Amino acid sequence: MLIGLFALLTILLGGSDENPFILPKAEKVVKQIVEDSDREKEILAEMKIYSHEWKKLQKTKKKQAKAISKLNKDHAIDQQVMADGFSKYRVERELLLANLTKFRLSAQELFTGEEWSEIMDQAINIKPKAEKKLSKAQVKSQIQQDKLITAIAAEIEAAFDNQEIRSLANKDLLAFEDAMAQVLVENQNYLTGVVEIMGDQNATREQIEGIGIQQEKIRAEAHASFLELRKNLVNLSSEDHWPKLAKALGKFIQ
């Protein structure tokens, strides 16, 4: 049930630093494969703009996570205020993603077909050494994921002396896990779709924007599940016990 949950939450609640369209060392790769100096300069200029927009997006995500985490600590905060906060920040991200879409459309027109194939082969095809690193990263994520769930379960045990209330809180946590697992199952082909569009030099604006739209749709579902869990735990807990519960929940939105 929990396989892939942490990775999904990282993307949906806290945002992801992963760049879906450009290689980590894109500038070096472009210089290697683009022989026309004028086009090379034009591509690198576009990439500089893209890099700036990408950094803005990452800063926005961090700012959003910090603001939501602060709201989460308040036991008395109105649930709708939390929901409005998530919604507001999704809109902000959509505006920034629109700028990244413009870059992608411009960039794919600057490469020849052969150049595009080569740069995307390097972006998509994972070499054995990189695959080994990815495997270790996945294992690490799974361990971290289990720690987050375990941390909330432990705080539930500590916060509720009444066995009946504790059982209700544990049921709420299980319901959250089930809801997130369902989101994962329903969107298991999401990353495959991203890779396909990433590799298509003739990808349309609609296809590229569709990635962001789908991601925000999934994120909204994750937010709803998180908010439901939080609401139920707030209703069951006292203000004195909330700080530790909030701290455990806050790990999902860092």
C-alpha cells in the first residue's frame, strides 16, 4: 500500500526539485552536440531564461511549504483557511509553469532532429551506474516514507490516552494511507506520460501544459486527503497535544 507514497507526497505536498525537460548538465551537453555556433548561443540563451524561471518556481515552492507548515501548527486554524492556502499556491505554480512551457516550445524548435534525439537519449536512457544510484535513492525514499508514517502513528499513541479515541485516530491515518495509495494507483502512468512528451520534439502546447494540469489535479487530491486527516486529528486531539502531532504531519509538507 505504501510503495511510492513518499515519492508521490514529495511531489504533491512539498513540490519537487526535479526538472522534467532539461538535463542536469544541459549546457555542457548542448555544447557537445550542437555544431552551429549561432544556434548554440540561441539555445544557451533560452536555457539561461529557463533556469531562472525554474529557480523562481523552486523558491515559490519552498515559500509555500513554509507558509502551509506555519498554518498547520495552529490547532485553532479554520480548515478552510488551510484549504484556501493550498489552492492559492497551486494557482501561483500554474503561472510559473506557463513560463516554462513557453521555453520548452521555443527550445524544441531550435534543435535539429538528430540533435534532439541525442540530447533526449541522454536525458531519458539511464546508464547502469545511474540506475544503481536510482535504486538506492528509491530504497532511501521508502525508508524515509515509513519513518513519516511511523512518526505520526507514534504521536497518535502518545497523544491519546483514551483507547477508543486512539483507535479512531489510527483509523483516520489508515484512511489517509488508503486514499494516497489510491491516488498512486490511479496515476501510475503519469511519469511514463511525462517521459513520452519529454522525448517528443513535436510536442504541442496542449500536451506540455497537460503535464502541469495533471500534476496539479493529483496534487489537489493529495491535499484533500491530507486536510481530511488533519481535520480529524484536530477534532480528536487537545490543543496541548497538537504541537507534536502537527510536527509529525508537517514532515509531509516540508
